[in-house]
Amino acid sequence: MDRISVFVNCWMGLCRKPPAIRASHTDPGNLPEPAFERHMGGGAGGSGTIRRGTGAALQGVRTLIHNPQLLWFPLFVALELGGISIILGVLSAVSSSLEWRFFIDSYIEEWRFSVDPFITQWWPHFYPHNARLLYSLVMTFVTTIVVELVTVFCLAFLLAGLVLCLSSRKDCPVSFFHGIAMAGKHIRPITRWSGIMALAGTLLFIACQYSYLLNLSISQFLFNVLSQSPFNYIFTTNLGNIFPSGQFGFMGLHFFNIGLMDMLILSAVNVLLFVLTLFVIPLLVLEKTSLKEAVVHSFSLMRKNWSDVAACIIGLGVVVCAALLMSLIFPAAAGGNIAVDYWPPPAEWLAAGILYVLTLIGLAFVVATVGGIATLDLYTSAKTGQMPKSAETEPIA
């Protein structure tokens, strides 16, 4: 009853002596910073977003400079994409050969003969155009998904090794091969994720190939770029004649040039897919989550941190675009596009063109490596709500 009386007296104003309120001393500097406070309003962060995004990219450059072993990553990626381009060139050359077309027509003729009554009754206009289109679609799907599975698996495995070797460093130079060895323990989730990515990439690639306007726009853009100096006399089969390997070098460059455009389109599709699912690999190898949880959590983190990721990607893309635009120096200095009707071009132009193209390719792969390194900082920022201090404040040594 005493407690009830005290309660009634205090809260109904019957208590002569108001209850004492004891205020505890609070230091404003010790208050915890709210997570993801900077992402209010859909992730827009103004100059802070640009600083954090570019800071992650600059930290990637700094890490790469201090750890030259990480250059194995762009080397392996370059070798893989070069091999994929040759494979795509071989498949394209085989599928467009007269012998292969004769085999396809004979196969379709035999297949039509065995099921002709059904087709004649229900789909009289199926042969020949629709049958060839269907067969071409199936063959494109099968060959593309096999090539895409190999490509995506290698890229995902290398990225997992890069993330693991960076996350395991203790203020000492990292070992990329140690990260690759650690990534081998996560081979199953990486393989499953590669299969999903390969299927999505294949469908997007086929949509580009069989969409008339989209395919025409992409093909014309790439053709116009590769038709300008110095690309027009570098990406040519004639370049194989200057190598001692002779016929072997000629055939290798021939198939590489045939598959180059398809490889560039596939690479663009893969970059898009990896950016949209940027944090899946870190979640699989660092948090050891299931594939479903990794995908869901990755999209959740991307939604909270999309502005930082966009600023980092745009910054890296600007570097590559600026290097690509420097190719305009060649036609400007030559007074126009250098004709390739009579090959080879002047020796000084050929040497300068080869040097520029190799530099551009090397820069593109180094930028991709910096983006892979920045992935870990962006992942830490998305998880904790704070960008690592080294990625935001430290200058490049």
C-alpha cells in the first residue's frame, strides 16, 4: 500500500516534494555514430559520397602499389579473356563454315523427314527458316553458356582469392597465391554462384544477339571504334606476319580478332552482373553464408551503399575512358585515319600503336584490379556504416 500511495501522490500532484531527477553526465564525443546515417534519402551523399567512393578507389591504388604480388590478378584475368576470345573465334569460324552449314542443313532435312506429318499439320511454315533459327538459337545458347561458365567461374574464383588475401593481411605484404589457396575451400558455393551468373549472362548475351536494333547499335559502335587508328592496324590478322611463329601466330590472331567483339560484349555483361551483385563473393567467402542469404544480403547492402559504389565505379570508368580517348591523338597527328589498304603501315606508327594498345589493355586490367580491391572497403563500409579510415583520409604514398 505504501508503494501505491507514493505512486498516486507523485503522479497526481499530491506529493509535496517533487521526485528528484538525477541527470547523468554525457560526453557528446562518446556517443555512438548511427550506422548508415549518411544514406538517408535513397543513398545520396553529395560530396561525402564522392569522397568515400574515390577514397575506396585511391586506397585500392595504394594497396596495389604496396603489394605488387596482386598484379598476378590482372595477368590471370588477361590470359583468361584472351583465351576466351580465341575460343569464341574458333566457334564462330566453325559455325560459319560451309561444311558446318551443310551438316546443319542435312541434319534438319533428316529431322524434318522423321516428323514431317506433325510439322505439316500444326506448323506448316516451320521449315526452313524457323528450323534454322531454332537450331541456331539452341547452338548459341549451349556454346555461350559453356564459355560463360568457364569465364565467370575463373573471374569469381580470382576475386574470391583477392578478397581473402586482403582480409587476412596483418600489416604485412599480402600473398595472392595464399588467397587463391584459401578460395579453394569455398569452391562449391563459388561454382554454384558461377552457374547462376553464367545463365543470366548467357540470356543477356542472346538477347543482345537476337535483338535487331540492340545488336545493330552495339555492333556498329564496336566496329566504328575498332576501325579507327591505331586499332584498325593492330587488331588485324596481318599483325601475325611480324611474329617469328609465322602461321601459328597468324591463326591465333585470326581467331582472336574474330571472337574479339563477342568477348567484349560478354565482358561488358559480366561487369554489369558483378557490379549488381558486388558483395555476394565477400559474403560467401568471409561470412560463409548460404548462397540465397548472400544474394539477398548483397542487394540489401547495395541498396544502402549504392552511392558510394557508383562514385567508385564512375571514377574508375573515367580513367579508362580518358585513356581510350587518347587514341584520337593518332588520327589527329596523322591528319586523318591511317589507311590499312597497304599493310604494314609506317614502322613508327605501328610501334606506337602496339605500345598504346598494350598500355590501354594493361591499364584496363589494373583498373579492374583496383575495383576488386575497393570491393573489400566498400563491403566494410556497407556492413559497419563507416568507410575504413585508410580509404578516406590517408594520402597516397
